[in-house]
Amino acid sequence: MKIIDKIVEIVLRLLPFLRKKSTAELAEFSELVRSQYGFLIEQLDKALKDYFGLSDRVKALHAEVIALREQLSAALPACCHNQACEHRQL
């Protein structure tokens, strides 16, 4: 926000030849730009929070999938239907 404020301040100082009406329009426009900038920053912040939240959830799900895969690998030999299978556990 400070950068935009400084830019607007510089523009207003460099253009003293503008009429009051034009200066008021420029001030109104700069206020609109500030509000839009603030809105965009809020949206970006929200998107980043959502992204990192989902990233954490994906990591947790990935860890769960790995754990389930290990459990499945350990349980598969007990499920072998072939009587002669050397991996079959009774």
C-alpha cells in the first residue's frame, strides 16, 4: 500500500498544472486503485492460505496411503489362495 501511496503522491506533485477537477478525479481514481490493490492482496492471501492448507492435507493423505500400502503388503501373503504358495501364512 505504501508504494501506491508514494506513487500517487509523486504524480500529484509532478502535475500541479491539473485543474482541481482533474486532481479530484485523479485522487478518486487513485483511491479506487488502492481499494482494488487491497482487495487483490486479500484474495492472494486467501489463495495462499488455501493452497498451503491443501498442501498439508495432501501430505497427510500421502502418508496415510503409504501406511496403508505397507499394511496391504504385510497382509497379502496371508490371503494367498494357492495351497502350495511359499508366502502363504496360516
